[in-house]
Amino acid sequence: MITLTLVFLSGCSGSKKLEADFTAWRQDFTGKPELQITALVTSAAEAAVSEYKLVYNRSSDEETITVVEPLMIADVTAHISGEELTLSFDGLILETGASPEELSPLAALPAMIDFLESGFVKSVWTEKSEGRDLLVAELENADASRLTIWLDKADNLPVLATIRSGESVEIILNAMEIN
């Protein structure tokens, strides 16, 4: 009985260390006044699967999402202000987004930032994949949607993230480049 208790307590201290490591990374990452993230964003909605290459830019005065691929809509830019997301090109401005129940692929990178800034940390653990040691964290927002993010422990950069509501994955973000 005593041995079991000691093993359990040592497991808890390990998870507290992992959570502290993630919290330190999270504060550093979200505290950057300027941030650029390029990612492949896959929408896994029930109706259709679509893939985009997007660039998220945050500066002191503006947040934008620019489409890189598919080429048919390349250079379309979404400007983010508060809770609103609008597309603008050639002077035309359109509201964007999926149905209220689904997350739009264009809103995925700002949603990831929102999770990192204000989401509740549910759990943190480590994994090994393709020879890389990864720190994995799962966060939950007030609406019960969840973000799972995988960080490469060697360089502290995100390599993959998923956003889901309920049990189904809605958005997959991968091949991330951070500047």
C-alpha cells in the first residue's frame, strides 16, 4: 500500500513539471507582440474535407489570415477585429465562417491562439513520434471545444494541433512554421 502511494505521488510531480513546462511555453508564445504562423489547415467537417495553406499574422495593430493555397483563392486576406472575421479582396468585403456549429478553416489559426491565451489546461503528457520527443497538451474552452497541441521538445515549436467539438475532430493544423 505504501509503495503504491509513493508511485502515485511521483507520477503527480512529473505531470506538474510537464504542466509547468507547457505553461511557460504558452506564456512566451502568446506574449509575443508579433507572430507569424504558416500552417496546412484541414477541415474535417462531415459534409466535405478541405485543405488550405494559410498564413496568420499578428502585429500590434492588426491580425490577418492570408490564403496561400489553393491557388484559385491565393492572396485572399481575412482581417480579424474582435469577434469578427471578414474577407477582403479588390475592395470587396464579405463575412466568412461556417455554420455556428462548425469552425471555419479560416478561423482555425485565430481559434488556436484563443485556446492558447484563455483555454483551460485539461492534461499534459509526452509522446515520441518519428524519433522526436513531443510535449502534448489538451486545452478546453468555455464552449467545451478542445485543442490538442503537439510541441517538439527539441525546439519548442508546434508540429500539430487538432480542434474538436464533442468527439469529432473538426480542424487539423500541421506543418506549422513559426516566425
